[in-house]
Amino acid sequence: MDVVGIPMSSADLGRIAFETSPLLNLIRGLDPLGSSRPIPAAHRRWLTDVRRLIPERSRPVVELLSAIPNYSPAFLIPDVPAGGGRTHRTVQEELDALRSVRDADLVHDFQVFDTWERRPCRVYDVLRDRGEELIPLLTDAMHALFRACVAEDWPDIRRALDADIGRRARRMAADGPGAMLNDLHPKLSWEPDRLSLALPKVPDWQYDLRGEGLAFTPSVFGPHVGLLIMPDRRSLMAYPIAALEAADTLDGADSGGDGLSALIGRARAAALRAIGDDPTTGELATRLGVKAPTASAHAAALRTAGLIVTERTGRSVRHRLTGLGADLIAANRR
């Protein structure tokens, strides 16, 4: 096991921040699709469940995330400016940051793909050829992916992340940043002016925080630490919360935290909740980030269960909650 040394000046220590990131948790949740690493059982159950919900328009992004094992393209990880004591990034802030990515920001990741010893899948070539359409396409795909896979569970996940951040902040206030850093993860260790991370393979480059500090982002997914330190953007370290708390959160979000999902399944529950104001099938598909035939299949299952009725208006059909459907939603608010 080799060690990466990250110099941390007193200015860096004074600018340590903790932030929750919806899209970084999404990326870490889907990361095992391209990895041979073992993952915790609760994460594996979550992944088995959500991979059936991936929208068609998001599949190129999923292929990109899994193209190189244990590597996520930096341009997909939002670079949100520091926000004066802010703890929570919103999905909209992160999508806006992704939407503002420039062509020059993609160069580093494309170089990684070009020089990888095992040539990745063709999807990155296809995406790179999209030119000025690439960033809008990726932003739309990430938004649809978040809505389908994480949005329904995000309130439960964020509560667990908030609890972890609270503990870290209290430890740092009581015993100093060094003590907090030493407790963050088994593969991290702190000595004066240096944070060390043990890795099986050490990249051949120097890390420089530039006196701007490091933003620590907790996640319920994966047991490993993720590091992103590059010029011209905020430096991030993603770390896992305690394994038992992550498992309780994911298992609770999967079923116990939402009786409606436990009763009719996550996809059907998301569809039922999306039907609030009598949408057409096309509108329902847009809300769910799926194709019209998939939305139609969800509607048919809900109609068979007596949770919605479908009425034809001209050339379109509209879906409306029945009393039973409305009662189920009211009894299972998220």
C-alpha cells in the first residue's frame, strides 16, 4: 500500500468545510457498476433496485461513469463555489455548476481516457463528438438520473449525512482539526502540515490546496475515500459515513422509510406521486425521466391496482388519482 501526501498549511486547516452533495452521492452510488471492488450489502441491494430505474437518456452517463474502474470524470462532479458557512448544496446549484462547465474543463478527463492502459468503451468518444451539445446533454442526463435513483431517498440520506457532519464539527471544535482528520477514515492519517491517504496505486502528480482548504463531503455509498484536487477548482474529499449508519439509512430508504415504496415498489411509488395534477402520459414520462412506453406501463399497473383512473381527452389521455391513491400518498409523505 502506497501513501499520497497532501500538504495542508495553517490556511488550509482554517478553511476546512463540510458539505452535503446530492450529485456526488449519486456518482458514488453508481460507481460500483464499473468496479470489481466488493461493496457493502446495503449498497448492493440499493444498486440492484435502482439500476432498473435508470432512464434511457441517462445511460450514456452511466456508461461513462463505469468506463474506467474506480474513476469518475471530474467534469461530472459539480464545482460549486464556497458558500459562507453553507452545509447543504442543492441539486439545482450543482446542475447549474455542471451547466457552466467549459470545453477546457473537459481536457483533463479526456486525456485520462486517451492514455488509459485498457481502452474504455466508445461512449466517451460519442459524447466528445457532440461539441457544444455535450454539456447540456450531460446536465439533462444527470438531472434525470438523480430524479430516478436518489431524489426520493435524498431526505433520509441527507439526515444521516447531517448527523455525521455534526459529529465531525464537534470533534474539530473540541480537539482541533488534526484530531478530526485522524478519525475521518482508517486510510487517512494526520501529522503536522500533511494529510496522508493510503492507496493501492498512487497517481504520479503533486497535490496543492493553494491555501484554499479542503471541502469534505460525506456519503452513504462505498467504503473508500475519493479525492479531487485539481487547479482552478475547489478541492474535495468524499468519505463514507459509519458502515452501520449507512446500512440503516439505505435499508430504511429502500423500504422501511417509505411504506408506499415497500407496498408497490419504488418505480410505481414515484409514478403515483408524480400524477398529482392529472398529467398526460407524455408529461408523466418527462417527470419520471423515462420513455413514454415505460410511463404508460407504470400507469397501467397503478390503474389495475385502483390507484388511478385514465380519461381520454381528444388524442391524449390524462391520469388522475383515485381516492385510494390520494389516501396512500397522504399516509406516506416523504
